[in-house]
Amino acid sequence: MVHPAIKENSLHIIFSKRMLVAFIMGFSCGLPLLLTMGVLQAWMKDEGIDLTLIGLINLVQIPYTWKFLWAPIMDRYTLPFLGRRRGWLLIAQLALIGSIIGLGFSNPANHFWMMVIMAMLVAFFSATQDIIVDAYRREDLSDRELGLGSSLYISGYRLGQMLAAGGGLIMADHIPWSMVYLVMAMFMLIGVIVTIIAPEPIISTETPGTIKDAVIEPFVEYFKRRDALWMLAFILLYKIGDNMVSGITIPFFLEIGFTKTQIGAVVKIFGMWAIVLGALVGGTIMIRLGINRSLWVFGFLQAISSACFAILAQIGPSIPALSAVIAFENISMGMGSAAQLAFMASITDKKFTATQYALLSSLAAIPRVIASAPTGYIAKHIGWETFFIMCALIAIPGMLLLLKFAPWNSGEAVVNNVNK
């Protein structure tokens, strides 16, 4: 039975202002992403742009994978207003709003290269916002709060994506695309307001004295730690099976007989809310279990959820079966993502939060791209059932790495097992 004092403390954490800030900042980070992806592609399609160019527009996302290159600037310099984190965050958000409005007024048919430039600016300032928000969350929350804070950030992020994709496409049927982007830019003002009124995180460590220190010292500090390489390997492998499944599910659903409407309703709409629920449940559980044990539990659930797709392959196009598998898979995905974000935050040094977290998050994105690439070839040659069982088994190496720095019996948060 949970002690009443522990339960009351947990509720105080869940409903604290810091958690509301984490949620709203997540919303502000999630909203711009799809404005340069699916929403922009739909606009280009409406304007009759060639399909090859529509596909190539995804290259404007490059700043998200290289954001660690300019993150040291935000660790080194403090602007003369709002503090080290909020000052940079306000600049990034205002520039992002201006870029989104500019993108809306650069018609793909008449000003194609202007549209490309504005889309890249949106991606750049959006990635910059991500850098600062990740650093803010790490510095604002205690180690015990990181799990729930990460889960609320994910929930807000997904809701921002839903508004941009779903709301943007619906509005485009009724108003010009330029107005769609203007409305989305106005929603970004919610994040600006929170940035202005939220408190600046207080840290006890000194900030880097020179830009050289801000660039080099984060790497030197990290690699001096015990098990540093093992932790990097864990970040790469923890969600690799889950990423492989996610990268090929739509063709799988179509091949076994589901319609596009069924996939859209169950996988995209219902599934999105399942991810949000999983993140919230995962964050609450992490308050009780700690990051250490949560990584074990959620990793195991991720592996089981991958294997469930093999069962669906046997059952065929059953809506109840699809709903059950998607619910389980997305809830476990939300839990696992929250735990991984909390883990990465917990192993950053607060002196170099922006740089180290930007590097770790970029590293975590590699499997999503690399591991997903051969999934179609593999599934074609070994069959769907064997493929999904393989994805479940691929989770084992990542789980075993936890024995090095996050053993179950330690009963402590991961951060306490890291030599900093």
C-alpha cells in the first residue's frame, strides 16, 4: 500500500506549475514540425507541384538532425533579458512565428524557392526552440520529476502535431493556405506567453567561460564517465525494434486487407490519443518506480507490443484486433519514449545541458532513419509474422545494456548510477 505522504507528494508533483510549463512547451515544439512536412506537402499538391519536388521538400528537416552544432551558443551566452534559457527561447519563438507567417505568404507555385528558404527557416528556429526547451526542462525539474515532465512534454508535443496536421488540413478546405499558416503562427503565441511568465531555472554549476569550453567540454565531461559508451549504445538500441515496426506498419495494414479510411481512423486518430495516454501513464509510474526500473518495464512492454503485430497478421483485417494492437503498441510507445527522454535528460550535466541533450537526442533519432530503411526488404523476404517476432527480439540487446548502469535491484534513479 502506498504511504499517504508519498501519494500526496506525487499528486503535488503531477499538478504543479512546472508540469504545466512542460506540457505547453511541448505543444509549442510539436506544432511547427508538420507545417514543413505533411501540411506543406498537401499545399504543394494543391498547387500542382511535381511529386518529385514534393518528396524532396523533406530535406528542409535537416536542421533537426544537426542541432547540436549551434547548441553550444545557448550554453555559453546569456542574453541581457529573461535569463540564460528564456531569453534565447523568446528570440527563437518570435523568429519562428515570423518564419511561419513568411512561409504562408510564399506560394509554392509562384515563389517556390522563397517557400523553400522560409521552410528551412521554420525548421531551423523550430530546432533551436527544441534545444532550449529540452535544456529548460532538465534544469527546471528535479531528477524525480523528469519522468512525468518528459511525458507531459510528449503529450503536448503530440497535441501540437494534431492541431497542425488535422486542424491545418481541415482549415485549408475553407480558407486560403496563407491564412492557415497565419492561424498556426498565432497559436505559437501561447508558448511566448509561457516563456515570459515562467521562472528561469536556477542551477548551482558555473556556465562555460568561453565558446571553446562550450563546444569541447561537454564531450570531454561526458566521456570521462564510467559506462559512457554503454549508455550511448543503449540510446541507439532501446527503441530500435519499435522504430522498425513503426516504419513499415502502413504497408502491412494495407496488405492484410484494411482500407485507408480504417487505417486513418484507428491508427492515426485513435492511435495518437493512445500515445498521449501512454506518455501520461508512463510519467506517473516513473514517479513511483524511478527512471531505472521504468526503463526495464516499458522496454519489455515495447517488445511484447511488437510481437502483437504477428498475431494481427494471423487474424487479418479485424477492426477490434487492430484497435487492441494499436492501443497496446502506442501506449507502450508513449511510455518508452517518456522514459528514454527522462533518461537522456538525467545524464546531462547542467553546465552543458543544451549541447549534451541536443547531441543525445540527435543520436536517438538515428535508428528511426537507418533501422527503418531496410524494413520493407526484410519483411518481403521473411514474411510479416517472422519480421515482427524479429523486431521483438531485437529489443533484447538494449534491455541487457541496462544491467551495466541501471540494474533493477539498485532501486535508484539512473542519474544516481552515473559517474558525473
